[in-house]
Amino acid sequence: MTDAPSLRFTATDLVEQQLPRPVVGSVSVMLLLSIVAASAVMVVWQTISPIPYRGVLITIDRLSAVLTLLVGGIGYVTYRFSVRYLAGDPDRGRFLGWLLFTIVAAWVLMLSTHLLLLLIVWALTGVGLDRLLRHYPDRIEAVRAARKQFLISRLGDTALVVAIVICWTQWRTLDLHDLTAAIVAAPGGAWATSVTLLVVLAALTKSAQFPFHSWLPETMESPTPVSALMHAGIINAGGALLLRFAPVLIHSPSALLILVIIGTITASLGMVAMWAQVKVKRTLAWSTVSQMGFMMIQFGLGAFSVALLHLVAHGFYKAWSFLRSSEVSTLLPRPALSVRRHMFLVACGTATAAPAIAIGALITGFSPLHSPGEMALVMIVALSLGQLWPIAFSDHGRKANVGIRLLLFIAVTAGGGLLACGLYRGVQVYFEPVLQVSSTHARHWTAWVAAGMPVTAFLLLTLLHALLPTRGQRSSWQSMRVHAMHGFYFGVMADRLVASIWNKFFPKGRAHE
């Protein structure tokens, strides 16, 4: 099923619906342009003269400036895309209104440092997303996904409310800066740990982490602009929340370990499910699940500035990917390599990346020996660069230009290692003063356990990826692919739970069950 609207009106109606009402449409576009311009000014201001503005309700610093530019830029492009994408839809005005509402709420969320304002816009962003997901109420799958997202969001809202209540009763402040300073001054207390874990729970629900992830790939029945805004902007709200609480999280080994465990499970599940999909949008959706899992791994490893870099890069890339996507098959012929040859090429690529990363560390000042988390990250980067080599030599039947391709991919792999070190060091210098964390924090024994989990998981995924082309035709592997295509049925289990809750508390909403 495509996500194009059903057209049931005349050609005259279609012409009249080509553009929104002039005044409302112009005001909306001007508001979004003002948001983008204000975000750009904040970025330039904080880059040239990094003097943060800390008001009663909002804070303008490098972190909020970059995050608002991400939300504003994606929101503006998505809105302009939606104007013509929904041309002819009789409910387009309502859709554009909720889209603008959600963008503004998300933009204010990125600026908020007063806990009460943060809670309000956090909830309003979820409400706006719920209305956008329900734009076509006659689509059963869209309604089911919206209900699931609604209940999961309420769980996250509840966790955040309880955390804020604890903050007020224990520290008598709702200012995030004062709160983090008070908790950091006396870390490790029971109330501080409780607040940290509740914030982590809220972030996990917002960013579609296991076991709260299944609604995200099921929202493909909603219009494509919703997917672009959701996967590129709103899904990052959980990461933005963790970034604001970074000074507290950095002193909570248990919270960091939970983030790594959940992130590793989510990233692995999302990647395996992504490989099994046959439609572009579902592939992108499961890719987002996996990428958000990897972002949580970065938070858990204490690499907050690197996680922010990943958040911004993934946001812009995923918005571009969804706005150009179409419902076509993603199955492309791929020459099969033997498992031994595939793993040998990966090992060669990884070995080539290692000295490049070492040289990059010397040049840029980024040292992976600062913490176990950074050691794990550079190992994952090296392993990722090694994945390029099987692509370069997959057409092993051709002997021509093998030497040229070898030199080319040695250069690409080395350049990738140098670039990674440069980017990692750059975001450390730019963002760590704002985040008030140090990359040398992780000396607790749980940091070594956390560092080993994602590296082990990605090594196993690399082996699985090598096995798929040659073993994929076996009946057992075909069965596993069917299970993976359906997300190993976590969504089915969640649907049953959501249906029972929904029918109990909302008995009038049983339609389309």
C-alpha cells in the first residue's frame, strides 16, 4: 500500500487545493524561516563568542543552538515538501497545522532548561506526533502504531513527571543548571540515582529503544513527511534529554551500563531486521531503530559529544532519505563471497584502518586511551571501515584493476580513520565545555564491561553478514529471515498488550481492531 492520499473530488477542487490559504501558508513559512534564521544566528554567536544565555526558561548555548538548527532546518524542508505532497488532500490544512505545531514544540524543547517548560513541550511534541500519525484514520496499521506510540509516550511522560517531582521535593529547584550542579556536588545518593534512571527511561521511550521500539517501523502508513520529521527530528528528543542531563549521567555507572545494554540490543535487533526488509521505507525505519541504539551506546560509553555528532548527522541524512524514498523493492543482486574470503577482506580493511586511526590520534590530539568507551568507539570505527573491503572485491571473477582498487580502498580506509579522529576531537573541543563532562571519566569497572558488549555484538553481526549471501538460501536461514522481517514479533506482542490496555481504558475506541 502506498501512502498517497485517496482522491475523491473534481479537477477544479484539485486546482483549488494546490497551495494552502495564502495568508496562513505565508505566515507558517515565515515562522519556520524565522526559526531557521534564529537557530543559525545562535550557532554563529556561540561559535564566535561562546557566551551562553541562561534565562529563566531557556538556555542558548552551543548545544541548544545546534539542536534547534537541526529541528528548524528539517522542519522547514519537511513543511515545504508537505505543501505539494498533500496537494489535493481535503485535510491538508489540518495536517500542516499539526506539522507546524509539532515543529515549534520540538524547537522549544531543544531550548528548554526549566523542567516545567521542558515537561510541557516534551508532552506537546508527543501529542503533535500522535495527531500526524492519525492523519489517515481509516488505515488500520497507522492507527495501531499511533496507539502504541501514544501509550509508550505516556509512560515516558510519567517517568519524567516523577523525576521532576523528586527534583523539586529534594532540591527545591526546577532550573536544570542548578539541579545538575546540586546532584554533581553530592553524587551517588539514592534520590540522584532515581532521577537519573527515570530520565533514562523517558529517553528510551522517546527514542524507540527496546522494548519500546516496535511502533516506529509500523508507522509507514502515515504520510512520508511525518516519517521524515519523526525519524530525523522527534526521535532525537530522547538524546537531547540525555545531553542536558549529561553532568549527572556521567557520575552514574549503573545508568550508563543500562544505556549500553539497551542500546546494544536495539542496534543489533534493528540491523538484523533491516537486512530482511524488502521495502525502502521499512528498511529506513529499521535503520533508524539501529542508529538510535548506537546513539544510546555512545551515551552509555560516556562519549556524549560523539553521540551529539551522530545525532545531528543521522538527522539530516534520514530526513533526506525519507523525502526521496519510494515504495520499491530494495533487493539488489549481490555477488556472494565465501565466508572465509569475506572475513579476510574485513580483517584487511580493519587492519588498514587501525594505523590510520593511530596517526589521526597523534595529529588531532584525540586519544582513544582516555577511557574504555573511546577505545570501544575507535574499534567499532575500524570495523566499520573494514566492511568496505568486501564491497570493493565482491566481483572476484574480474581480475582487471585489482591493484588500482586495492590502492583506492587503502586510501579511503586510511582517510576514514583520519576523518573520524578529526571529527571526534573537534566535537570534544566544541561541546564538552557546554556538556560539562570529560572523556576521562570512565574508570569504573562497569565501563570495561560496557565497552566490551557493543564491540562483541558488532563482531557477531559482521560474521552474520558474511554468512547471509552463502547460507541465505537454506530453509533454516529463510525462516530466520521471515522472523527478522517481522521484527521477531516483538510488535505482535506489544500490539496485544496495547489492545488490552486501550480496550480497557478507551472502550469507545475499539473501531478498526
